[in-house]
Amino acid sequence: MKKIHLLLIKAFIKPFVATFFVVMFILLMFFLFKWIDDLIGKGFEWYTILELMAYASAANVAMALPLSVLLSSIMTFGTLGENYELVAIKSAGISLQRAMRPLFVVILILTISSFLFSNYMLPKANLKFNSLLYDIRNKKLSFLIKPGVFNNSIPEYSIRVDSKDEDGMLHGIMIYDRKNSNGIPKIIMAKEGKMEKTDDGEFLVLQLKNGVQYEEGSSNSGTYNPRQTFSRRRFKATAPRFDLSSFKLNRTDENAFGNSTPMLNLKGIERKHDSLSRQLDTIHRNTMLNVKSNFKQYNTVAGYSKVKIKPKKISEVILRDIPNGSRKVSVENAANIVAGLMQHLPNWVPRDKDVKGEIIFTRVEYQRKFTLAASCILLFFIGAPLGAIIRKGGMGLPVVMAISFFLVYHIITTVAEKSAREGNLNPIFAMWIAVIVLSPLAVFLTYKATVDSALFDINAYKLFFNKLFKIKPKTNGS
């Protein structure tokens, strides 16, 4: 390997690694802001949250990798142009295309790796992420006491406090204990108390002080009877225990999510697409059979005849062509057919729509496996020549340019994907439209960087338009 190739690879790898982890960190913060309400106050262990963040990071690679390639390529060639190293390379007889070759090899390696990642690693990460997130969102709230509000998180208990100190001391405590078999709750009131967990974490102990306990009896039938006993017991200190087994995180079987399209590789998506296509054919076949049976049920013709009859021309008003004695029966039969169809349409239409939507989604996800790899190549051929043209390194102008181009790419992809899922665009065309639109831009920028064109020189554009519209430049003597 030539020294200049090694120099370019080193100049690219450092900003690429830095920008990749920065972008991943930003996307991870967005993830935490989105799901913070489901994670806070539920008593999760630190490793559970860390596991969820690791799976979320794997899902963010699809956005972080193309942006990192674009940003690092702009920074690399921008720094080379700013330090006149690119001029020295060209003066040595090495063109921009030859200078980009070693980096293009690196991008090809990233492209192949991204495809393998999206086909094998990402489905497993999505599966584990969605199953764990489902368990977290369905896990009951931990015992988070809010003043002035009854808390029913613990089964068979309702707890309310008037105020709570910063150190966790509770004041004005009222507890309704509904676990007695007679159905009448036991009421515990205390001036103050404090929550503590047992060492094994199985029980919550509420240390109560200076309170009173009220309990009413019931009749033999289990209903309230005012003549039955009523007991009141005062206490200086007591410590009721609450079972926290319902607050544990129960992990769902991952196979329950295994048939979801984002959790499948290419072979799995193909199998699901074939299965959905067969389901759609079955729905259409059953629908046609049902429609035919409705028509045959009210068809007065018994069998078929080989006698050829001249077709009869039907006017716009069909009832005029029906004999007077058969009009009433014909209208009733038509009404019965429509009623039979309307009876089954509410079941046919939603199912048909759902299956078609799933088929479209499988085609979208199938193409997504390839577009992630293609976006790395596309954005490299946008970023590298753009950096050579602007000749600015660092985190200033390159970041602005990279984010601008990436937003254009991301917006086009998002809008096209949404249109495809709504049935307005072909899924294959929708997933590749951003590549199709931006590829001419990549070719144009590469050409401009190769011929050392001043892309952002306003005077060059003025001269071009003057020649285009044949405008003569003004002179001092005119």
C-alpha cells in the first residue's frame, strides 16, 4: 500500500469513528427522552436499562452509519483541501478519483458489513428490543407515592398521604386494606411513616408511627351489618408488609414477536410474503364464492340451455325490460343479494386491507436491507467531492453541509416510505427514490471536484448566465 493511501485511510478513519459514536450518543439520548416515562419509577435494575439501550443502539445504526460516512468524508477531504494537501496530491499526478480509491475500498467494506448487519444482527436486536420494551411498558408502576392521590399499585391496597418530605418521610397516611374475605376494608391511619424494602427486595415495609386502625365486622352472609362488632386499635408503631412480587419484570417469550417483519432476515421476509400472498388469494377466492352463492340462491334459471338466444338489449332503466309480473320478485331478489353482500363486507374489507398492508410492509423491509448499504456509497460520493470543493475541515461548515444533505436524503426516504405503505407508491421505487434522486448530484459534485471547479464562486455563475442570455458585460467607456 502506498503511503498516500495509508495517509488518506488514517485521515478518514479517525473522524468516522468519532462522528459515529457522537451520532449514536445523540440518537440514544433521543431514545431515552422518548421512553423516559416508562423507565423512571419502576425499580428496574441498572443492567436491564443498559440492555435496552444496547438493543436501541443497534436499531440506530441504520441512521448513524450513513450520516457518519457523509460527515467524515466531508471533514477528511475538507481538511486536506484546507491544508493544501489535496493540491500536493494532485501536483504529484494523482487525480481525485485515484485519491478516493483507498477510501472507496473502506466504504465497500462498510457497505458489505452494514448489509450483513441489517440482515443478520439487526433482526435479532429488534426482536430482543421489542420484547424487552413490551415487558417494561407492561410492568406495573413501582410504589411511587404522590401526595393527595390514592395509589392502587399494590393489589388489594389503596394508600394516600397528605405530604412527603425530601428524605422520604410520609405524613398523614391512610391505608385501605381490602384483602379480607368479608369485603369490608380495614382502614389504617397514621401521622407519619417511612417506606423501606426488605433485603431480598420481596416485600415493602411501611414503618408507621402514632396511628389508629379501624375494622368493622360483617354478618354471616358477608354483607355489612351495623350491629356487628366495630374495633378500633391505637398504636405507637407498626410495620405492615406489602408483597412486591407483582412488580417484578416478567420476561415474555421472544418467539411471540418472532413473526414481526422487522425481526426477520431476507429469507424470513420472503417466506412471510409468500404466506401473506396465499392468505390474500384465499380471501379473494372465498369472497368470490360467497358472492356467487348469493347470486345462485336467487337465480330463477334452473341449469343451462344449449339453445342460442339472441342477446337482449337492456335500456338504462332495467325495470322497464322486466315483465310486469316479475318486477316485484326481481327487486326483492336484488335486495336480498345486496343484503347478503353487506352482511359479509364488514369482514372482507378490513381483512383484505390488513393483509395488503402487511404485504407492502414486507416488500418495504426487504428493500431496506439493501438501501442501508447503498446509502453509504451514495453519501460518500456526495461528501468526498463536496469536502474537496469547500476546502473546510473541522466541525463547522462540514457539519452544516452534512446535516443538510442527510436531512434531504432522510426526508425523501421517509415521505416515500409512508406513501408506499399507504399504497400510493411502488414499494421498490419508494425505497430507492432517494438514491435515484441524489445519484445525479453525486456525479455532478464528483465532476466539479475533479476539474477543480469553483462551485460556490458567484462570479462564475454570473459569467455563465451572461453567456446563456448573451448579456454583454458593462465597461467603463459605455
